[in-house]
Amino acid sequence: MTAPGVGVIVGLTYVAAIDDPGRFSSSKKVGAQFGMTPKKYRSGEMDVTGRISKIGDRGVRAVLYEVEGGGLKS
């Protein structure tokens, strides 16, 4: 909750979604859980990095997005 824009609601949402931190082998896996990793397209010589995948916990992603954009104050 020491990050700008992160209050009680965002903190509790994040902690509830993580549940048991031991189930993630690295912090990169947490981002993937919430669908915050970029899409990748690779074919032959092309390697394109796209927008976030949006596959994962929709509620947490929405709360984190609101904090980043400054739309949610808790």
C-alpha cells in the first residue's frame, strides 16, 4: 500500500488473489496469472510483441488498471 494510488481496496484485492505466494516460482508468474503479460507472435523471422494478453483474473487486472490510470481512490 506504499505505492501511489494503492489503498486498502486494491491491497486486499491483490492479497486475496495471490492467496499463497509459494505457488508462484517467480514474480513473472504473478503477472501472467492476472493477464498482464504481452502477447507474443513468432513466425519465421517475425517476432511481434503485442498488447497485454488479458487472460487471467479479470477483477484484479481491472483494479490494478484503475490504480495505474488514477481512476480508483481507496
